[in-house]
Amino acid sequence: MPDVIEVSVSSTALFILMLAFAAVVGPPAASSVASWWSIRLRRWSNAVREAWARFVALLREALLRFLNGGDGR
């Protein structure tokens, strides 16, 4: 089994590399996640709005039938 090669890297250099990586990768990743959630929430809110509109229409029809004396009586 080959020996493991160890490379000494100072914690400061590692910290700077991590910050640089986060600065380059972070904003596009955060933007894509926010965009994905925005699309999902817009679709869900549209579905809820449509369902609410159907419910209100059914309720309105039932109320009009009740106020008009029922089914043709």
C-alpha cells in the first residue's frame, strides 16, 4: 500500500482559499437556490389561488340556489 503524502498548509492559507472559494461559488449557488424557490412558490401560489377561486364559485352557486328557493321548487 502506498504511503500517504502529507503537504503542510498553514491554516491562514487554507482559510484564505476557503474564503476565495466561497466568494466565487457562493453567490451563483445562492442565486440559483433562490430562483428555484421563487419559481416553486409562484407555482404553488397560483395553484392555491385557482383552487380558492373554484371554491368561491361553488360556494356562490350554492348560496344563490339556497336564496332562490332550492332546485326548482
